[in-house]
Amino acid sequence: MLILGLETSCDETAAAIVDAERRIRADVVLSQTTLHLPYGGVVPEIAARAHLEHLDQLITQALGEAKLGFGDLDAVAATGGPGLIGGVIVGVTMGKAIALARGIPFLGINHLEGHALSARLSHDLPFPYLLLLVSGGHCQLLIVEGVARYVRLGTTIDDAAGEAFDKTAKLLGLGYPGGPAIERAAKSGDASRFPLPRPLTGRPGCDFSFAGLKTAVRQTVENLSSRAELSLRDIADLAASFQAAVAESLVDRTANAIAMFRDRQPGGRHLVVAGGVAANTLLRQKLESLAAAQGLTLIAPPLRLCTDNAAMIAWAGIERFRLNLTDGLDFSPRPRWPLDPAAAGRGGRAKA
Ligand code: KG4
Ligand code: ZN
């Protein structure tokens, strides 16, 4: 079985072909980072136009890499939301057009489901597992009970973790995307110099909050720069202090989620971390220790599968296709699409 996956919900245009034996036959990603760089963040109109300009070439490239033609595909899966709607429309329309022209099924995939199932593409991982999903747009703790069966334990009440890295990097003049820049600057920094808050730490539940932390960084920058220009040492120490605060806060919330996971799924053995922020070495180390202390195994898909990509969309397509969960050509792109609709009303921001 071969499925073509398309991803266009944010600032990566991507096409991939995956088979049911978990082999990635082709995986191409075109990042728009340089297009959005001058604006310090993703501009939706620019993103949608760039997806439209490049998606057909990327599909041709993916088919070429896999040495396959359209006639070899069993289905096409496209991210159907949540995300920047202009881009989602581009991918969904392209996916439906291919499905209609070739007479094969179409699947509209929830981008979060793509992230949630990506560890089953890279690893031989059984359900259920606990997932920490940390990216630029999402910050959630979910129990993945099965395909299409997700229980959201917590989400952010303000910014996503990656968003906090990006905004803080901007404050420190480190550029975009902020996560890698902060991690680099933090390497030579002293994480104990600035006592920044650990939002929600020690409180019950699994929700996240990063807005207060960002404000604390801003106030520290203002205090320091009222005396003299920020030195490289100040920037490195602030980056290290911020990174430690985010990692500790994420780990504290994940520890609470593990207790809830144990109650619901006593047989569960795995903690999975996915999303762009999963690239952060300090966070990985802290999660590794937490998992070991709790008798769980930490699984982190390779970086290429953690950041936005189309292989995870194709794989979610395979998982759904096997259960006959295909969609009609009347599928509507969705700017918002919670994975666990029952949780959407319970606290947090309805961002995803
Ligand atoms: O999953 P992703 O590629 O896109 C979204 O769906 O948002 O995640 C991108 C986010 C950005 O906010 C970026 O700053 C963050 O992941 N990120 C990191 C690191 N690498 C990327 N954050 C912390 N440390 C990193 N090394
Ligand atoms: Zn994503």
C-alpha cells in the first residue's frame, strides 16, 4: 500500500510517499523560513502563495525520488487542519484533485494526528502511549489510545512552547526561528543567573503557560538595558535561564500527566515527545530522566519527523486507510480542529 501525503498548514511545503511497512519512499520539504524572516514570524498570505507555487513541483519530485507514478498510489492524504487556512486549502484542493483524477480515496488528516502517530512510523510502538506535543503552534499532553482515539490531558492557556522560544529570541535579538538560536546562545550561558518563574509548576493538572515567563524575560532585558547595552554574556545567561525554565515547566506538567496516564492506562509503557521543540537537547535529557524514574521508555522520533513534514501525514493516512476512515471530496478544510473534541471546552486555548 502506498500513500502520498501533503503538508501545507504552516510554513513548510511538503510531499512524501510512505508504504504500509513503515518505509518512507520519498520525503521532500521546502522551508519558507527565508521568505518570512524579514517579518519575524509567518505571514499567512505569503505562506499560502508559496505553497501554491511549489506544491506541484514537490509532488513531482517525491514521485521521482520514489520511482513511482500517480498510478501506483492507493490513496492521497493531505493536512486538513488545524493551521493557516489559506495553506490548508492549497493542500486539500491538490489532494482532492489527484484523488478525483486517479479514482483513489482522499483522506483529510488532522495535523496533530500526524504528529501524534509519527512515532509509530519511526518505531515499532504499540498503543497506548503518552504524548508530549511541543511545537511552534501546539503544546499539549495527550493519551494516544488508538487511531482517532485521543484524550487530551492538558494544553497551553496562552502561548505554545515553540512560540515562547520564538518570541523570547526576538526580544534577545537572536532572530527567527528562535528555538535553535536560544539553544545555541544558552550553551555558554549560566542558567542560574536570572531566577525566572517556572509557570504553573507544582500546581495540579497538566496545562501549560508561557506568557508570564516571556514577560519576566522582557522585564529583565529592560532592567539590564537601562544601564548599558546587553552584553553577549547577558544574552547567553538569559537564553540559558529561559531554556531551563521552559524545560522544567514542561517536565513538571508531564510528570502530572504520567500519573493520569497510569490511572487510565495501567499497561502503558511509553512516553513520546514530538514537535519542533523536541529538538531541544536539555528538554530531551530532562524527559529521559523523568521517564526512567517513572519506569517508562522515552521515544523521540528523528528530528526530520518531529518538525513539520509530509511523511507523518502520509503515515496517518495509512493508519486511517487501514481502518476505512477515508473522507469524501466534500471534506472541508478546518482552521481549528481539536484532536479530542470533548476536551476542547475544558480550559486552555482553542488554538488547535
Ligand atoms: O513542529 P514545528 O517545525 O512547526 C510547528 O508545527 O510549529 O516546530 C517549530 C518550532 C519553532 O517554534 C522553533 O523555534 C521550535 O520548534 N524549535 C526549537 C528547537 N528547534 C526548533 N525549540 C527549542 N529548541 C530547539 N532546538
Ligand atoms: Zn506541526
